[in-house]
Amino acid sequence: MNYTPYLILALAFIVALYFIFRKKKLVVVSLSRADKQLLTNNVDFYIRLDGNKKTLFEQKVSDFLASTKIEGVGLEITQLDRLLVASSAVIPIFGFADWNYKNLSNVVLYPDTFNQDFQFKEGDRNIMGMVGNGFMNGQMILSLAALRHGFSKSAGKENTAIHEFVHLLDKSDGATDGVPENLMAHEYTLPWVKMMHEEMERIKDDKSDINPYAITNQAEFFAVVSEYFFEQPELLKDKHPELYQRLSKTFGQKLV
């Protein structure tokens, strides 16, 4: 019996599997001097880092840009926009030695706010950022206007892009519920839930300076207070020391 045709078919099958399942090699390009200057001019978190940590931040930004596609819809994005998206991704995970956003492949930038149907030109539009689910799984949509505002001097405690990347961290354990079990030791989860709900009650009673959007649910509370933590850590530590300490341990970062 002539086995040659079967061997050829088997070889062809193996080759096909190789091309289907091979991992795409990432091409990581180091940040240019101009890129670093853009970070210096626009990202306060980066400015506060010392020399070695600045280098680490730059490396993580480069890695993110190599692994994640960033594209605009109805607009042209600049290198600064790409760096701001990458910085938003790196800031929450900067305290972790080895973290990849396995649940993200694309970040899509819209000119401004959009609605649940992803429309940004007509009707009621009040969404500034969204982590995709279902057929949109693996994608994040951000308002370019909100992205840029989050890194402006007038942003205060808010940063929409950081907010959305915190949702991704929260989602990494399988549930977007405000309890990031991949980042938090089990014995701290119940005290964290208790702390969240106590603060949510204070927000409802107008006895807290945390954005009222935090009372929407636990996931939004975690994302909102994380914005506060990264944008104004000194103020958070002063007004909410327990929240600051818990977030500091969760993210592995002492900012003040």
C-alpha cells in the first residue's frame, strides 16, 4: 500500500495547524525621546517616578502598544493619544511584576460620548468609556475627549480611561463585581465589601467627596475610587485613609 498521499495530507494538516495556532511575535519598539517628552508633559504619574521606575514605566507602555491595537473611528489619533491610552493601562498594573491584559485586544477611540448602540453622532449620548462584552468582548471603547480630559490639569479626581482599565482588572477573575479576587487576598474580600458599602452610604447621605456615580454598584465604586487613588492620592489618603491603605495593597503601590 502506498502511504505517500496520507503522509502528504498529514504534513499539510500539521503545517495548517502551525499557522493557525502560532503566536504572533510581538514587535516591541522602545519609546523615542519625543515619546518620553510627551509623557513628561502630560502624565503626572510618570512625572512622579524616579529614574529606574520611569524606565520600567516606559517599557510597560512599549509592551502595551506592541500587544494592543489602538484605532480611531471618525477621527485621526495622534501619538500622544496612543501614549495616553497605554499610560491608562499601565498605571493600575504598575505595581505588578508581570501582568498582561489577556482580556483585551483592541481599544477603539470615538470623538466624544456615545450610546449603548455605539452611536456618537445622534440621540442621547452619555457614555465616555465601555469595556466590551458578548460580541464586543476583548475590546474597549473610549471617548477621545474624555481620554484627553483625564490627563488635563482640570480633571481633578477623574480619569475615564483608568476607570475602564480598572474594570478590566476587576473582570479578570470572571466577574466585574468590584471585588478583584486576582489582586486581593481572600481574607480581605469581605472587609472590602463592607468598606465599600459603608462608604456608599456616606455618599448617599452627602457626607463624602467621592463621585456619586460610585453608588451605582460595587464595580463602579471600585473603578471610581481607583481613579481618585491614582489621580489625587494625597487627598484620598487625607480624607479616606482606610480606603487609601486598602487600594494601596490591592494595586501594590504606595503613591504617597
